[in-house]
Amino acid sequence: MKIISRQGVWFALVGEAAAAMHFFCLVLLVQYAQLVPVLANPLAFLCAFVISFMGHYRLTFSQTHHSWFQALWRWFCSAVVGFGLNQILFITGIKWFGNQAYWWLWIIVTIIVTVLSFILGKFWAFNEKVSHEASND
């Protein structure tokens, strides 16, 4: 139980740092680069992904038996699934409420997607069980 609570704390801290980077980049791209929010969001996601992966690999799921590259690939796939859901909900919200609502829509959508991201990270991307390849060596 201690591992799960420690992971929960690290997941929240790393996630908050990545979310802050995502939001910061989103606002910069919309306000200063004059991109529409729906186009700025994927670019901001890529900026935040770096923080997310490094933090989760080194801190949240440090007990992983996956190689760095395998974990990177799996976390990227997990993040893309989460981002896909994020983008679908974000676009839907923009259509309903307009571009001016992008910042609070992003916050709501991010909260919704967080639980899915933890589940995919814990049980697949950084799965802490010894992989079949490692156990056959």
C-alpha cells in the first residue's frame, strides 16, 4: 500500500508539473503565436510529454523493469490515447462554448483524463512486473 500511495503522490506532482507546462505552452501559443486553441493544444502536449515521461520514469514508476526505450514507447502510446480523449473533449467543448472558454475547458478535460493516464502508466507503460522477455533470460 505504501508503494501505491508514494506513486500517487509522485504521479500527482509530476502530472501537475507536466500539466503546468502544457497549460503554459497552450496559453503562449494562443496568446502570442496567435494559434487557434485546437491547433495549439497538440503542440503544448508535446512540450509537456517530455516532463511527464522523465518524471514518471525516474520518480513515479522507478521500479519498472522495462528498458528506457520500451517505457518511452509505451508511455507515449498511453499519452497519445489520453491526449486523443483530451482533444476530442476539448474540441467538443470549444464547439459548444467557443474559443474564449479554452482555459477552463482544458482544466476540466485534464482532470477527466488523469485517472486513465495513471491506470495505463501503472499497469502497462511502466508495469512493474518482470516482463516475459526479462524472465526468459
